[in-house]
Amino acid sequence: MEIVRKIADLQDIIAEAKNNGKRIGLVPTMGALHEGHLTLVRRCKEDNDICVVSVFVNPTQFNNPVDLDKYPRTPEKDSALLESVGCDIVFMPEAEEVYPEPDTRIFDLGEIDKVMEGKMRPGHFNGVCQVVSKLFDYVKPHVSYFGEKDFQQVAVIRKMTKDLGLDLDIVQVPIVREESGLAMSSRNMRLSEKEKADAVAISKALFESKEKMNIMPLSEVRQWVIDTVNSVDALEVEYFDIVDGDTMQDVENWNDSQYIVGCITVYCGEVRLIDNIIYKN
Ligand code: PAF
């Protein structure tokens, strides 16, 4: 496994691999890797000749400097984990390498980023598009892999890829969960044992709500999830929206779309957790 820090070096290695007819897969990450990321890497490895993983905490997607500061950084551990799952190239640049000057590009994402994460974290998805479009440009992968936990992010990246006319596939990989049901996340590292146990109520409520969709109207299921999660002292729902899985716009009735997803964000103490459930697809 090669660890590369400069864009020019990365491009040289990729160019040689492509000249040799190799198929390239890319897994963008911000490090602090866990089993969820490793699942993406294994899938990338299975589907491609060369698996490139980027590890870069992208400053432009944080609208809160404290969150950026607190984001866990574990580069040595990340490298060891990536080596263990057969990653070929790790791209670990410094911020100055990716942003030698401020990126002033504004991505028009239509209605997709006006709701949920886009509404709560203004500018977040624009920052995601800035960095992911740069990574796509450096690597020019045949395919790139993203976790379904960040459901809206995948929709944003699909739109950006289409709008920029990029010739690559975006693969969405299902959420990997702890045995307890808690969705794996780098932020879980910041939870105490008690908070981790409390946070299990989020996935539990989502799973149970799926069983209610045949017997309860959508608005009641939505309220039930919010009330059930909020009934745990340590948890506070920021939003729970039931949306169309492509457009991210609210759905009023279970019959209004063929693809329905419930997306939730919950504060557990100071840690902001996200999760989702696919009701229909
Ligand atoms: O999902 C993430 O970890 C990040 O948003 C991504 C896609 C790596 C861009 O920085």
C-alpha cells in the first residue's frame, strides 16, 4: 500500500495504472475509520483492480469551527486498517495541497440541499461538492463508493456528478451497524458508554417504525419516532423527515412515492448523530 501526500504523485500513479488498463475505484473519507468505511473499501477492492482511499478532513464542509477542531484524527490507525483490508493507495494530503487558494465555487444543488442537513448546516454540501469534485478530478475513478448513512450526501453527490457530466458510477453502500443497532460513525468515538447505550434508542425506533407503516398514517409514524426518541433523557431529535429517496422532498402519504426514506438527526449530549431507514424502495 502506498501513502501519497501530493496530487502530482497521485496522478502519476493513477496514469500508469490506467495505461495498464486497470479499473480504478475511489473511497473518499475523512479518516477516523471504522467498520463502515472498511466495508466500502472491501467492496471497492472486490469491484476494481486498484482501490484508492482518500483520508482528508475537509475544512470547507464544516460550518462550525469547533466541530472541525474536534473531528477525530487517527492517521496511523487509519493506515494500518486500510493496509489490513488490501487498499492500494491512500491519499492523505495537507489542507494547503487541496486548497492552495480558497475554493469559491458555488454548486447549484436545486432543492436537494435546501432541506435536512443542507438546511441545518448551511454551506455543508457545497463544501462536500468542492472536495469530492476535486478528488474525482485527481483520481478520475471509474466508480466511487459512499455510505448510505449519509443518505442526503449521496443524493447530492449523484446530482453534482450528473450536473458536471462526469463519467463515473456512484455506488451507495448500506449502513453498517453495531450489534446493538447503532449506526457506525466516526462520531461514536465521542460518546461515553452510557451515551452509546442511550443512542441505541434511535435505530430501535426507526426499525419499529417500519413495522407501523402498514397500520399508521405517515404523519403519525413520524411523530411517534420523534416522541419515542425524545423520551430518552439523553437524546434530543433535531429533525426527523420522511422524504422521497431521490429528491429529498417531504412525502405526505405512504403512496406518494415508490422510494421513501426517513432521515433523523439526534443530539446525544454534545454529539450529533444521524441515521436513516428505507421504508420503501
Ligand atoms: O462522508 C464523508 O466522510 C465526507 O463528507 C466526504 C464524502 C469524505 C467528503 O469530505
